[in-house]
Amino acid sequence: MVKLYIPLDMAAVAMGANKLAAAVAQEAAARGETIEIVRNGSRGMLWLEPLIEVETPAGRIGYGPAKVKDVASLFDAGFLSGGAHRLNIGIVDDHPWMKRQNRVTFVRCGVIDPLSVAEYEAHDGFKGLKRAFEVGPAAVVEEVTKSGLRGRGGAGFPTGIKWKTVADCPPGKKYVVVNADEGDSGTFADRMIMEGDPLSLIEGMLICGYAVGASKGYVYLRSEYPVVAKVFQAAIEKALEAGWLGANIKGSGFDFDVELRIGAGAYVCGEETSLLESLEGKRGIVRAKPPLPAHVGLFGKPTVINNVLSMATIPMIMEKGAKHYADLGVGRSRGTMPLQIAGNVKYGGLFETDFGIPLGVVVNEIAGGTRSGRPVRAVQVGGPLGAYVPVSLFDLPIDYEAFAAKDSLIGHGGLVVFDDTVDMSWMARFGMEFCAIESCGKCTPCRLGSTRGVETIDKIRSGQNVDANIDLLKDLCHTMRFGSLCALGGFAPYPVESALRHFPEDFRKSALEAAE
Amino acid sequence: MIGAAQYSDERAREIIAAHMGLEGPAMPILHALQEEFGYVPDAAVKQMAEALNISRAEMHGVVTFYHDFRRAPHGRHTLKICRAESCQSMGAERQALAFLDRLKLDWGGTTPDGALTVEPIYCLGLCAHSPSALYDGEPIGCVDAERLDEIAAEARD
């Protein structure tokens, strides 16, 4: 029997993976071939999706991007034994895109059957939790702190400090909450890990719950990810069946349950306090801090709230030790960053690498430049609240501090590439428009500032008092940045200010046109 | 939505009761109501407020905060087109506006025959396959004008 892998990943499905899997099964039956199709996560080479992998004695051989119309020719070419075909990319692990990465968080993603507890365990799964049970809660917090892991959601706050704060709260009801409201355009790492290796997130939550003394965990997932909802719910059930969730887990005396909750299309619910409000069943209105969620979180109880990637990295840190993780990366940016390469690129996908790689290398070499074939003009790093970075800054290393020094941010690690047809004053306007649509309305700079921002940029774009209105826009950005309650209003000026700074000519087009 | 059930107070009461054991049950209830009826009817909001022991104004505030919850029945099919940055880098905005123009709709509008509602969505996490869309919950990558027109035709059948 030949084992085939066809991803269940939402991006693969969007490119026809479900129909492909059905067609392959049908063709195999018609030809009398016995095969087993495993629906795995994606390897992250998204331009090759749907990617079929065939297990052979030499390794797993990939064929992609495969369409239903290619199925007959793949069988004709003997792909079940790794035969030559124009879609054959060779051994997947040897592909240059894979070879160049350092997969830590994503080490199992695309490799294993995401819903097989046995395979997860065979690939070092639950070793981190077992070690946690051996060393005890205090040592776990210590280990996570020493690893230097910083929240991968965007703010980059040290994870260990959060955990310690909750662990130090008096015993009683506490919660673990995972922020899976991955709303930033150009990001999909949370989605991929939850589809490709959901048990790693569950294990991370277990370790966290054990360390801080919580017995209940919630995952707040955005509604735009219907495939994740199905896969993750199934993973919770598998973990329960195998005794990795529930009461007295593996005889440790530790009880823990995980519940999946679905958001409802509000971007601001990716902000942690807004997310907690939403989980409680209220409007997703941002809370003023302090008190921190670590002290007064979900239902007023001490709560650890972490991003999916931070939590999914914990098992590896506990398994291999803090030092192993801390030895990767540069400066205060330790470990690896799963970069998400997106937008107008030839090779888009998930690329996990140590911190420190220059932005230009990622865009030009790894992503292969633009899909349109036109020159790159700008890269938005860190989602809708991230800055537009021009080609002149392409030597900037991927590193929290280096980006901050250039008034930019890494955020959740999404890169959206634009070619030279982009109108940066339009993108700046869109940044403000998006903030206006998604503002929770609690603070004035964000609620009103974003709408005034759209109006002011419209005036600039139509050539009215351009200089005065640009000054006004800069002033408005300043007010939003320093006067907003949370990162939505506070960071919305990043794309606007960076567009103004690096692409001023795009704001003067109408004035130039009028002069001609 | 296809197969949406006719509203009944009794069914709404059952759905609400089925979730009352959860901590913070409002969001799961709202999703379940919309799943059942295709939207969140006012009468159900009133029942929720009673069950959760909060004012109707407060309950109304929750329902209206979230983009996903509809206050009235929609088209039989729903197409959500992404207009976030990554999709814009591949020309999604122009393509979507031209499509809306062909259907003589604005964002959020429903075709006169009630077949298709077209809504904006802000990122589906399919950013390496921009432009993307979601049709009745099915993700579509690298969507072009031709595919959009096919969907509009399919919806009418």
C-alpha cells in the first residue's frame, strides 16, 4: 500500500485540494491500486499547493501544484513510486525552500497526520509536557523565562513574565486563553499550525495551565477560518480520547480542558482585552490597562493570554530546554520567526528562520520577487498596522529592535509585497478606512481620528491645500499614536506615516497633474 | 442561506437553553441562532436578553457590534470577497468593484432575485493566493473576474 499526503490546509483547499483528493482516490480505485491518503497540514510552499506527497523508500516525493486534470497523467507516470512528471519537485525535504529554513515551531507541520495522537507522540509530541510534570510548575515558568520567548502575536512581550505574574496570583480559578484571532492581512501562521499541528497548541496550553495553576483553556478563533475550526475541534476530541485532556491527565493529578470559541468578524478582538470581553459574551470593547489580564482577566480571574505561535513553541522549549531556543536569533530577538510571505510574490508561503535575516533577502531571493514580474516598490511588514518599507531599507534585519528603530514593526511576521503599480496614498487611505471600520469606538483618537484621516487623505488626493492637509494628517497621526487606548488606533498611523515618509510623491500626484 | 429554518420562538428557546451551561454563552448562542435561521431575529435577541438576565439594549449592543451577525435574512448564497492589503496587492479592489458594478450592487448588497449577497471580508489567511474569497464557506484562492462571474451564475441556479 502506498501512502499519499494531500493537505487539508485551507490554502490548499482554496486551490482545489479536496477535489484533488477525491479524484486521486477514484482514479486509484479504477486502476486497482491500493493507496492511503493522509490529509496533512501544508509544508508552507504555498505556491505548490495542492502538493501531493508520495512516500517512497528514498523519502517523500512531491508533485505540485496538482489539479484534478493532472491526476490521470500522474498515475500514467508512475507517481506512486516517485515517477518522473512535470510536476515532480523531487524529495520535499531536500527542496531549497525547505533546506534554508530552521523549523522549530513548524517542525511537524505538513509532516504528520495532524489528527493522529500516535504520530504526534512519535514525533516528540508530549515530551515537553512530560518534562514539565517532572520538574514542577515553578521550574517551567523559569525555563520559559530563560528561553527569551517573546509573544509572537505582535507586541513581543516576554512570555515568561506573563506566566510568572499569573503563577504568583493566589490559587483559585485561573484561565489560559489563546489568541487565534489572526486578523492581519498577510499572516497565516496561526492558521497553518492549527491545521497542520494542532496538538502542539494543545500541549502548549497544557504546559501553561500546569505552570500557572489553571485548569481551563479557551482558544478564541476568528470566524474567517472555518477549516481551522473543524480541524482543531477534532484535535481536542482526539486528545480527550487519548487521555491528554480531561481529569488527572496521565496520572499526574493535573486536570485541564480546552474549549474552542469562534469570533464574529471583529478585527479589534485580536486585541487581548477586547478578546476577553468577547469571550465573556460582550461587545468587543477594549479595556483600559491596568489592571493587566494577568491579574484581572477572563471573568475577572488571573489569565494568561498568548498568541497561537507562542503557545505552540512552548512544548519544544520544555522538551529541549531554554538554552537550545535562546541560542537561536540575535540580540533580544531570540529563537525563530515564522515569516509569512504574501501578496504580490512568486513564491509565497511560510518560512521559519532565525531572527536576523535581511528583509531584502526574504523578498528577492526567497520569495523570488513579484508574481506580476514588475519591480518591487514596497513591503508592508506586520499587517494592516505595520509600516510600508521601501526597497532602500531592504538591508534591515528581521529583528524586533532593528525594525522599531526605523519606526516599523515585525508584528506577527507577515510580509505583503507590492509592485510599482501601487498607489501609496490609496493604501494610506485604506489603512485609515480599515481602522474606522474596525474601531471598537471606546477612545476618541481611534474612533474619530480614523474617519478624519480618511477625509483628510481624500482632500490630499484631490489636490486641496495639499501641504496644509499633509501637516494636518501628520498631526492627526501623532494624536492617534499617543492618545489611543490600544494598538488599533495607536498603530494605524504606521502605514500612513511610512507611506508619507517613503513615498511622498504619491500624495502629490493630483497637485502635479493640476500643474501640468 | 440554503436550508435556513423558519423562525420559531420555541426553537430559539431550545437553542438558547442548550448553551446555558457554558461560561459566557452569548457568542455561541448567536452563532447557533444564525446557523439555524440564517440571521439573528429580533425576537430571538429579546429571548436571549431574558435568558442571560441582561437588558435588551445591552443584548442589542452585543449583536450589532460584530460584523458577522445579520439582522435580516440574506441572499440564498453568500460570497465574501477579501479587500485586505495582500489581496489589494494583486488588484483585488479593482476586480471586486468591477464585479459589484456588473451585478449593480454595493458592498453588502443582495441581487434582486435574492440569490447572492456579496460582502467584504478582511483577510482569509490565503494571502499567498491573493485575491481570495469565501463562497458559502468554501475558500477560493487566486480568484479572477471569470470565476466571480461563474459564482454569480451558479448562485442563480
